[in-house]
Amino acid sequence: MRAILLIFAYVITFQLHSASRELLVYIGTYTRTEEQGIHWLKLDMGTGKLTASGKLSGQKNPSFLAIHPNKKFLYAVNEIGNYKDEKAGAVSAYSIDQKTGALTFLNQQSSKGGAPCHLVLDATGRNVLVANYTGGSVASLPVSRKGRLRPASSFIQHTGSSLLKPRQAAPHSHSINVSPGNKFAVVADLGLDRVLVYGFDSKGGKMTPAGFAKVTPGSGPRHFAFHPSGKFAYLINEITLTLNVFVWDEMRGKLNELQTIATLPVERGKGMSTAEVQVHPNGRFLYGSNRGHDTIAVFRIDQKTGKLSAVQHQSTLGKTPRNFGIDPTGKYLIAANQSSGDLFTFSINRDSGELKPTGYSIKVPMPVCVKFLDLPGK
């Protein structure tokens, strides 16, 4: 009996500890004043409550963020068009305090193209890969052991155009992702209506053209996500508010389209567009943000085929959901509303994927990107 009581007490203690556990949440923003910058929050994993923890200012438009696999460094694009008299933006490196999550600026390098809007680290943490929106290009920047960025080791300029002028009169690289096997970089180009695939060498930080997949002209590819299984991939299109489902071949770096599905439950209206797409950690659900409609679209993923079926369209409770994040445990989704300057947390139903407001929100000026970090001991 005593042993049973001890086990029960341990379980209750563990549950209470888990309920009070916190994750750090970093928020990239657009900056209108020098006081604005990267914010970090605390997410209560028991309730979904967000509280402000810190802020680092001093850099222009640290809009999109990426965290190093070792959890010691954070990288941000500087979405600008002029860096040290070069027609380019920049990428900034920061060290992360392992106790508090506070950021310390390390250094900065040119992104080699204008208005960098998305970046990612490869699985080894040796390189930051960045997509430059203005002019349409991609670059790879090596990372030192101390987290500092070195000048670009690879740069590729896109060329061409697509159907809608002037919107698609030139290339506009909008995102870059590294494949599950770390062998390829996949780039969604809004101006070309293509998803370009590059062979990627992590040791040398080099990218080489390896093909592309076309989408319906006028779609406007924006963001891209791989399924946890590595078998499927998903593309969200900004202009037509649609999702493309692909089968991914990691051996050959090939995308084969399976399905196109709308992100809206109604006909799209004036001023509407999409922004972010992410797959739930359990691989069963997919989420996409609709700006103007101001919702998160929820889809169920067929585990055999990868195809999508609509589940829900949940209001983000604010205006212009630019980005959102799903915590690593898959319990919460945080929607970042750029125009209304706020973030709301939603609980995720593990059986259906449906979202439910937790009742918690926080104000952050012009939030763009949401990234989670679980530090040791937190």
C-alpha cells in the first residue's frame, strides 16, 4: 500500500511540475523605432499564458528568426535594402544566455540580396541559408564554432518572371528549407511560380541547382514545410490562397504534386493572402494562415497519401496573422497578428487538430515570426 501511495505521489508531483513548465518564445518583428526589436516571452505549458521576459533592440527589421540546433545561438534576417552601401539586407547572429534566454549580439553579415525574409540552419548547424525577396536570390553563410557568421560561401541569383505583372515581373524568393536528409535546399519563389531545389553540401556550404517544380501560374509560392516522415511536403501560395501537396523523393531531390486545395472556406476576397504553413509534430495535421480572412486553416493529413482534408478555420482574434508557431510538444499554437500587434495562444486538440482559444494574449508591436526554445533546467 505504501509503495502505491509513493508512486501516486510521484505521478502527481510530476504532473504538477509538467503543468508549471515554461518554454521560451522568441518573436521577430518589424521595427519603426530604435526601441523595438526581438522579444522573448515565457509560455506556461500548463495554461498557455504568455508573459514578457525580455527584449533586444538596435537592429532594423529582425523579422524572421532561426535557432541553432545546439540551442546556444539565434539568427535573424535584417529585412532591409541597403547594408553598408550594398543593395542587400543582412543576417545577424546572437548568443543565447542558457539560464535566462537573453540575447547578446555577436556579428552581422550581408545576405547578398535585398530584403531577406526567411532563413534556416542546416541540420549540422554549420550554415545559415537565407532567402532574399527583392530581386529573388538565395545565399548560404557559414557559422563558426562560436556562433559568429562568416561571409557568404554560396550565392545564387534567380531569373525569370510569371503570369501576374507587375507582382510577378521578377523573382521573389520567399522561403528556404533544408530537406530531411540535409542533402537539398528547397526555395519557394513567389515571382517565378516555382519551387526550386538545390543540392546542398553542408561541409562547404555550397548550393547547386538540382531542378524545380512548377505550380499553377499566378499562384505565388510563399512558404514550404516538410512532413516529419520525410515523405511529403506542403507549399502555401500567397496569391491564390491555396496549398500544394507533394511527394518528396530525398534520394533524387524531386517533388511530385499530388493535390491542390484552398485555404479558405469561402471565395477569396479583396486584400486576402496567405502567409505561413506548418505541420504538427505528430504529422497528423497541417496549419496555414490566411491574412485578411484572419484565420488559421486546419487540415487533416492522410498518413498514407499525404493528402489534406479541411477541419476548421479558426479566427486568430487579431488582424493579419503573418506567422504562427506550434510548440515542440504540439500542445499550443501561437498566432502572431502583425497589424493588430498581438499574439494569441490556442490549445490544439490532439485527436482532431482543432484549435481553441486559451484566453491568453500579449501585445508585441508588428510581430512577424514565432520560435520556441526549451532551455536546460527550465
